[in-house]
Amino acid sequence: MDQIQRVGIVTGGASGIGKALCKELLKRRVYIVIADLNAEEGVKTVAELEGLGGACRYVQVDVADGPAVEELVKGVYRDFGRLDYMFNNAGIAMYGEIGDMTLQNWQKILDVNLWGVIHGVQAAYPLMKKQGFGCIANTASAAGLGPAPGSGAYSAAKHAVVGLTASLHYEAEAYGVKVSCLCPAFVDTPIFDSGEAVHMDKKKVLAQVKKQKLMTPEHFAGIAFKGIERNEALVNPMPLRRTMDVVFTLFPSLHRKVMRLVCRTTREARLG
């Protein structure tokens, strides 16, 4: 470990965008700590990255468990004496209208998608402030940049991540810490298939998702690192971002029509 120059933690690093981010870190000769709840996939990812010449290890962590995340981060810091990257990437999907959500549904989505990010930030940011360098990247979503009918609870959590991360971006500047919010849209990852459908026909939901042009996780990870290295507060595929800005700001009536269309489409998958 003495020869390792940099170290990074990636939550949800065993699949999808998380694994692709690990591969980008590998290219930069960063020691990678893959933190994921899925032990089987975590071990497979370690073997895959080591086969590509990477140095890494797997740690089983539930990001909803604050003390566990804190121990993960402090343990890495103890071992390496530094922390260069903290990717708070772990997340889950949930489909359903807000009126169908129970408090238990809200608790589940917020525990992972919001509190999971908060736990990572709370553990890593003080260490990075102390050392005077580091990068925190929180994975939100394009659903955190505007309305997402049919996925309102998911969207609410991601909006909160966008607000948290954009605020920290400016607060952290004075301490030499870079902070970016990653906002992917339709990326081909297991999150869609593993997502929970609340009072909706999941097969119909997934059929709608598959109609979209899905970006590969590797493509998005490449975009993400370009933005991170430029210290961008918000990293989003540019054509999508420009389109959202124009529709939201300049054509509000068109935006309302699009959102109403989304409502009608998602309700085709609603049960009862």
C-alpha cells in the first residue's frame, strides 16, 4: 500500500454506473474500495478489475447504515492516510404515483438515495477538509433536475441530492475539496430491473423504459470524469441538459404538455 498514491471509495460499485466509475479510477491508477451490499457481485467485480490490472478490495456496506459508512471511510483513511475520491453512488429505483406511496416506501427510498449520500458526505468531507484535498461525487439523476411523474418519490430524493451537492460544491472550495453532482438519465444499468413498483405493473414500466435510447454505463462514466476533473458542480450529458433548460425556461406550456403525456403513459402501467 505504500506505493499507492491515491485511493477512492465507490458505493454501489459492484454494478452499473458504480462499476464503470471503478474502471475509470483504474485507468488513473487509483486504489479502489468497492462498497456494495451485494457480496457476490462485489467479489466478482474485484476479480474483474484485478484482471484488468487494478488494485482494489470489496467491503460489504449498506449505505443506509450511517455508522457502517463512517467505519468504512475511517478504515480506508487509517489504512492509506488519505482519501482522494468518495463516490456516493449507491441507489435504488422506485416506480409509483405519490398518492400510492406508503410511509414505508418513502423511508426506503430516502434511506438509500438521500441518507446514503448524506452518510458518505458526513464521513468523508471532514477528512478531506483536514487533508486539504479530495473529490466528492454524488450520483443524483436527471429526475433530480425536473419533475418525474410516476417516480415522484425517487425524484424527490434526487432533487435533495442535487441541492445538497451544489451547495457543498461552493462551501468546499475554500478547503481544496472538489464536489460534483452526477445526473445521468437513461443509462443501461440493473437499477431499472431491480426497482420496486408500487401499485404498478412493473413489466409495463420496464417496457416504457426500454423504449428510451439507453446510454452505456461506461459512456456516462467517461462524461462524469470529464466533469469531475473540470470541477463542475453539475455533470449531465450536455444535449439533455440544454434541452431541459430550454423547455423548462423558455417553453413552459410545452413542458406542461410533455409532463401530462408522461402522466398518461405511466398510468397505463398502474394497477386498478
